[in-house]
Amino acid sequence: MASLVRMPEVAASATSAVLLAWNKQVGEAVAVGDVLAEIESDKAVVEYTAEEAGTIGHLFLAAGAEAEVGAPIAILLAPGETAAEVAALVASLGAEGVAQAAAPAGAVDAPAAASAPVSQSTARVFASPLARRLARERGIDLSGVSGSGPRGRIVKRDLDAMKPVPAAAVAAAASPAGESAYREIPHSGMRRTIARRLSESKATIPHFYLSVDCRVDRLLALRGEFNASAPRKVSINDFIVRAVALALREVPEANVAWTDTALRQFAHADIAIAVATDEGLITPIVRAADTKSVSAISAEIADLAERARAGRLKPSEYQGGSFSVSNLGMYGVDEFAAIVNPPQAAILAVGAVQQKPVVENGALACGSVLRCTLSVDHRAIDGALAGRWLAEFRRVLEAPLSLLSVA
């Protein structure tokens, strides 16, 4: 029996999504687990896989179109069914249901349609969500663009190198008072989501902040020795994530989240890492970082960051988490205070390693110092508990040999 394929909820609380590309065309056979389409959420591109086998009989959406979650996007035919079943199923939707599905993108007329060639414009193109949005705004056919991103993925700079942004997408104007010209860049779905979540966080979560200076001379020396013989180089941030995880294991009362009915305490340290992308900030998660080595954490962060910038993370890879780390040290930032990433209760902001005067055994010396600031949800974590966790984090970071153990 013919069945409807509906727009999935690719992200928590999402009300709509964009169908970026079809991987199956009208007349093509579909097996369970085949990738039907690429769906763009507010933060990533998700591959939508088939839950039933059959043949594509009708596509309601063209590539690049948006539809509400739950709206029909395709019809899947059982063996032996033809266009008559497609027509009957479309008719059963009623006018409202068909309207929700937008303009039809094609229907099967006969089983022979499976042999119809797929046009270049509907072939699968690898591009970041931002690049796809800009291409739609600028009228650029991505099938003719060469990508310079990871694995040949098309990114924003590839489109910027092609042609100027049209006036329809970016408006420039000068005010009557003689102010400087400006341009307006439309908000992406991801940027709107970031703005909403951060506004809600600052408005509803009672933040407080604690800062600490960590001596990292021994950590830097250990990293140098480690990288001299290890097949994969690790960063200071990899050690920091490991130290955060171990501190949460030692002070489990801080590994919590606030809910309206209870305080949720997590069994493992699932650390979200702030990653900057073309469209904004996203926080992929290293699950159970307290059980992983520094090398494993380093490899996982590199993989997650690469796929985050390419818009290829699954929702399960950036939703949830028990604690966040945001590091701006690579930009030379001394210190900063981050905004708590709900539903988590804390985030650690990490600055750059600096050479500073320190006192050792009553004498003045020069030491490597790392400034870290903990932002905390006061509903879930009190000041004394936050101070205890921060002290444990500093202790681990300043005695870094324990970071190499996974026991």
C-alpha cells in the first residue's frame, strides 16, 4: 500500500526544516536504511534514511524548499503500484494537506520511470548549510561550483569568490544624516536559534562567575614530551577537556542540570566543545570524556569540529551534554565569561597561556599562567560547590600526569 514520507523533526523543538537535496528520484527503488534526502536543521544537515522499502512515486518538495515538520514530502509505492495509487493518496490529503507539501516535484507515470536520468541540478552536491542558503539568495547553481572545504565541500568563501552579493540579499544605504553606508545580511536559521537560546539563558538563568589562575608550566612540558613521541599531536585544549571531565568525576555534585521538578545528576562527563562555524557557534559533545584518554579526546574533537564546520553533525552529537568548554586562547584573549548553555548548569571559559610574574618559595619568578572563568547556574550549583569544583580542576591541571590515566 502506498505510504507518505513526512518531514522529520531533525532537531528538538524544530517546527520546520529545509529539504536540501533528494538522494532518490521518482521511479527509483528504495531499501530500508537508504538515504532519501538531506534535511537542514537550524544547526546541521541530517541524512534522512528510509524506514520502509518501496519505489519513489511522488516528490512533494523540490530541493531547497522548506516545509513544516510532519508535512508530506514524498510518496513511497509498494511493489506493483502505479500512478493511480499516487493520485488516490494525494486526493486523500485534501487541499490543506497538499498545500502544506508545497509544489509537486514530480510523480511516477509508469514503472519505466525508474530508468529516467537524474538531471545535474538534482544530483547530490556537498555544501555547508550557509553556502546552500547563500546560493539560494544569489541564484547560484551549486552543481557548477568547485568546493575548497573539507573533502571538496562547497563553503562560503567559494561563493564569495564567484560574484558580488545582489542588492536583493544585501542592501546598502546611506542615512540622510550622512552616516556611513551599511549592509543588511539576512539572519540564518542557526543565527536566530543562537540568539534565542542565549537570550533565554541570560534572562532566565541566575548566572554567577568564578575565576582562577592555573600554573601550566608542567602541563606544557608534559604536552611537549607527549607530542614528541605520539603519532597524533594533542592541544592544550584536549588536556583541558580531560581535566574538566576528571574534575566532574571527583566532584559529581557539579555534574548536574536544573529541571523544574528535579536536579538531574549525570553518570558521565559529556563535555560540549564550543566550535566556531561560518554561521555561528555550535557545541558538539565528547560523550563520557571521563572514560577516554587525551589522545582519544583529541581525535574525537578534531572529527567533531571538522563535521561541525561542514554542517554534517547529527542532532545527537550536539544536543544535550552535561558541561561546556569555550576556549578563545588561540585568539590571544586573556579572559572572558561565557553564557551558560542550557540545559547545562556550567561552562568554563578558557583564555590564553601568558607569561606572568609569580611567587615561588618567596621569590619572584616567571611562570606560564592560564586564566579560566567558570559561569554557573546558581539554581543548580551553589558558590561553595562551584569553588570546590574549580579548585579540583586547577589541582588536576597543575599536576597533569593524572590526565594521562584512563582509570
